[in-house]
Amino acid sequence: MRRKIVAGNWKMNTTPAEGVELLKGVAALKSTAPSDVELIVGVPFTHLCGVKDAAAAAGIAVSAQNCADHESGAYTGEVSAKMIASLGAKYVILGHSERREYYGETSETLNKKMALAYANGLAPIYCVGEKLDEREAGKHFDVVRAQIEEVVFQLTPEQFGSLVIAYEPVWAIGTGKTATAEQAQEIHAFIRGVLAEKFGAAAADKTPILYGGSCKPSNAAEIFSKADVDGGLIGGASLVADDFIAIAKAF
Ligand code: PEP
């Protein structure tokens, strides 16, 4: 049995105080969700300290949404993997399409971030996914394969063992358009096959692959019912505690 995960990506939303309230709302409802679903909240850096204790008490894991590509030093405005880990986070989202698109993140940058995440005990949630024109041109398999080969294939088998992958078609993020459950299953199975080429079928079979892109209470059950979909990376709907928990209940 693979791990089931529902991870929220709060993006650049909520003040730290509002974030603590949101976390408390999720914590209060957590017992209504299946106990075998791991809940993760991906919070802004400024919230890590504030949500730490309440999240730990509730058994909710905390993730950052990015980390620096350097260990420490004169990198004004950056936040290191070590700083994030020291505030109790267990995960870091890396390679989100918004970071690739607006902040020019490349596979080269991401390889450095992945290495630093692992060196500091953080498990990456590595995002892949194609843009609309790439899907329309039938290139989505090639795009996703390249995003995996250039970054995930650089990991050691041990590092790979704690990796979480999120497939997020860019055309579905924040647009209200969701991939159909069949589209999600098709590419999740493809991703698992690519992972198996490098790390073997047994290791690939253990890797959680999450779907992200306008996932909400009304469509989560159908998407999560697919064999290779192990949960979701949730943006907008993770900002409402009831919706986030309703998605976790969709398993
Ligand atoms: C995301 O950005 O990770 C995401 C899935 O966003 P949304 O759910 O809002 O589409």
C-alpha cells in the first residue's frame, strides 16, 4: 500500500495570524478524515514558526514552498533549507510551475535545491507538469519525462525513497479546469513507469504521486479513485479548512 497524502499549498496567502487560525481549523477537523491520509500544509516562510507547535500536536506535517539554492551566506532575501528544517518542517515543495515560470527556476537550480533539502532532512515534494500548448501539441509525456530525468534521475536510491511527486498540469492550476480522472491516471502511470526505469519497479511503486490543479471537494473522489493517484497537492481549496478536509475524506 502506498502512502496517501493531501498537501495544501497556501502560496502567498494569509497573514501569519490568519495562517495559525487556518491550521487550527484543519486540526479541529482532522479526526473526521481517514487516519491513513497524511495531511501536509505548505505554508509561507513567515508562518513556519507560528504553525509549528499546533501542527505537531495535531499530527499535521508542515512544508515550505521553496528553499534557497545555496547553503548560507550573502544571498539577500533567501531562506535556506537548514532554516526551514530548524523550524520543524518536514517537506519542501520544489519545482512548482509558478516558481519555474515567474522565478526562472531551471532543472539546474532545482538540482541544487533538492540536494540541500535532502542534506537538511527535508523531503521534497517535486512538481512536474506541462503547459496548455504543450498538451495541445501532444508533448506532455516528453515534457514530464524531461522534468523527471533532469532532476529526479540525479537522486540516489536512498534520496528517492523519501521523494513525493506532484503532477500538476499548468493549465489546470488556479483555472478551475481539472484534468479528467482518466488524464490524471494516464500520466501518473506514465510517471511511475519512468521512475521504474531508473529506480526499479518496486521503488517506483512505493512513490506517492499527487495530482494538483483545481482539485476540490467535488472532484477529488473521482481523481483519487484512480490506481496511480495517491492524493493531491491543493492550492485554492486548501485555504478553507472544511474544503481541505473534505478533499482528504474523498479517499
Ligand atoms: C497548486 O498551485 O499547487 C494548485 C494545485 O493550485 P489550485 O489547486 O488552486 O489549482
